[in-house]
Amino acid sequence: MSTLDSIRDLFPITRQCFVNSNGTTHTITYLDHGASTHPPTVVLDSYRDFLERYYANIHRGNHYLSQRASDLYDSVAGVVMDFIGGDASRNSVLFSGNTTSALDMASFLMQEKEGATLVSSMEHHSNDLPHRRRGPVLRIEVLDDGTLDYDDLETKLRNNRVKLVAITAASNVTGYMPDLKRIARLAHRFGAKVLVDAAQILAHHTIEIGGNDADDHIDMLAAAGHKAYAPFGTAFLIAPNDLLAGSEPYIPGGGTVKFVTDQTIVWAEGVDRHTGGTPNIPGVIALGEALKWLSSVGMDWVRAHELELLKGFENRLRAIPGVTMLGDIAPEKKLGVMPFNIEGVHHDTVSAILNNEYGIATRNGCFCAHPYLTRLLSCTDAEAVRSKVEAGEDVVLPGAVRATIGIYNNEEDLEKLVRAVAELAAQAQGGSLVDESVAKVICRETL
Ligand SMILES: Cc1ncc(COP(=O)(O)O)c(C=O)c1O
């Protein structure tokens, strides 16, 4: 069995079928890994094993189960730190429920610092809106091809007091991977810290935060298990210990204190200070298993495999008459993320037909990155769209279809996508794609 076949074999979901509205049975061709990835059996086993054999709350129990659960849970911080090459003596891992809450925590930890946050225009809303709530935000422009404008970054750093640069390691819209080391060097030269949103990259490409003293290190990094072959409900933020010590507690409550009287509180230190309440214990343990499993496969293998698929198929999609790809980024600088539109057909319709007629799972809409998407679509009237949305009018929102590659995808999956898109594009050009009933049933507006 090839390495790929043995990996694919670990994913029960690849054997799952569904029946479409015409009664046709499809095996699922999953190309929505950018939204969430499936857990392989090794991860599912660890999750179930915890529930069956060690289920107990952590950290304040003197009994066997609690201690066993605590040990399993506590060991995961080290796994995470190893996976992204962080220095455990100067940084901590804080677990949360999803990337959004991890990024929000980072924004909170920085809120008392003086200066603006510089957010790239390609960010997912989760690495943009939390910063807007906590002080001035400036934008790093993107270029027409979908890449970052480094000159603009430098200008904004030079001309403003910037405390934080918030940047994605890979865009969820185009897969573009900005040069994080270059960004970090620039940010540090001007006294700013760097927060990296690693939600997309974690399971697809090596990422190293580097030693705290290196001028190109990453100060904070957030990512989630549900995009890295672990179940939903667990994410993490890596942050420097001195920042944790100097900040108000993020979620005060159980576990965040040393002692409390009616009037006073002695706060705990480090991670405990900020993470009140019972965490997702089996989720964290499964996240650790997922990262260990990815390491055992080898992130170099993962990247080489996904890059080969991207190189083999993105250009074929691009070459289909009537298909427009968003962004123009060399495969080496992006993950296996392929956003496209078929001329004359709404992205919602395309995605629904891909599912219904071909069993292909894609995502469509604006991907929670409206400023980037409208820029890539050359949508000059974003302001007009905004005012209509605000007024509650019925608006056809701009968007695209996105196919994202994961570890178990093979050439057959991608071949199927290209063939399906070619057929749909040909039908669209011949005017026969959308019949009224299909349009009515499946044309929902999605954001
Ligand atoms: C780049 C990026 N950042 C943040 C998020 C938010 O992740 P979560 O759903 O884990 O909060 C996503 C989700 O798609 C994403 O793609």
C-alpha cells in the first residue's frame, strides 16, 4: 500500500456516502479541508479512550482518574510547543475553544499596550474584528495578485506607533503564505510584536515560531484542532510568559485565583490566570494526538504531497473557459486552496451542484474575509453593498467557490473536481446550467 493509501485508510469519512435529492448515491469527495478536517482513527481512538477510561476533571482532584486526566491534558502543551518549535521556558500554551477565541485572547493581552494594531487586509475576520474592539487598527494593503504589500507594511510601521502586527500564516481565501520572517523582522525593528493566525497553515506546512531573542521570531500564534485532524472544540494560543504576567486575567473564574476574600482577589499566575473554567479535556488530548500523528507522517511529506496536487490541478482549473481563479500566486507560496468562479453562475449554485450532482464538497461565500474577497473580485462598490446590507435589503453578495486540499486527497479527487467544473462551465456558456427549480432550492445567500 502506498503512503497515501495507508493515510487515506485511516479516515473512516472517506468511505462515507450520501444520497442526493435525485436519489443518486455519491461517495464524498471532500475538498473542504480549509473549513475543517476529519480526525483519523488514531485521533478518534485517543478521544474515545479518554471518555471510556479516564474521564474526570483535571487539576484539583486527588483521585486516580483526575490525576491521569491531568497528566494527559498537561502533556499536550509540550506537544504543541514542539510542533511549532517554540521555547517552552519563555512561552506558554493557552487552550481555548476555537481560533477565534485564541486570537481574541491575544488581542486582549495586548490591549493595555500603547499603539495601534496593524492588520493585513487579507485577514479572516477573527484576526481583525477582535482588534477593532480594543483600539486603533490600521491596514496593510494587498496587491492585485492577492499577495501582501510589504512596502505598505514598512511605511505604516515607520509612520505610526504600532504595538502589534496581526497577520495570517496562510490566507483561507487564496492559501497565500506571506513571508512571516520578513514581516517579523520589520515589526520588531519598529518595536511591534507579531501575532500569527496559523489556523490554515498548521496541518499543511511547517511553521516555526523561533527563539524569543531572534529578530524574526513570532511573538504569539493561534490555531485550532478542527483544521488539523482533531475534533471540534479545541484551539490554542502561544504567548510569551511576560505578557501573561503583565495582563489582567482574560476569563476570570474558577481556577484563575490563588485566594479570594469578599473584597480581594489574589490572581494565579501564567496560563491559569487567564483560562477560567473546565477546558475541553478530551479535545485537547485528541489535539495532541493529531499533532503527534502529523509529525509521524512528516510535515515535509504532507507539504510535498499537497503541493504536487496543487501544481497538477490549479492550472487546469484556471485554463477552463469561463472559470476565473481568485489571486495569482505561485504554488510554492500558497497552500492547496483554490478559489474560483464560473462566469454567469452564482457561487452558491456552483457549490450546491458540485455536491448534488458530483458528490464534491466545497465551500462558497465570502469566507469571513470580506475586505480581501471584495478586493480580489475587484468589487469597487463594497460600500454600496454595505449600505444595502445595513438597510436590510435583499442583496446578492459577492463570493466564490473554494476547494481546499487535505492530507488524504488524491489525484482522483482533484481530477473529479476539474472534470465537474469543466462540465458546469461548458453548460454555463451554453446557457443550460441553471434550471429554475434548482436555482430556487439551492440559491441561498451565504456569507
Ligand atoms: C485563517 C483563519 N483564521 C481564523 C479562523 C477561525 O477559526 P475558528 O473557526 O477555529 O474560530 C479561520 C476559520 O476558517 C481561518 O480560516
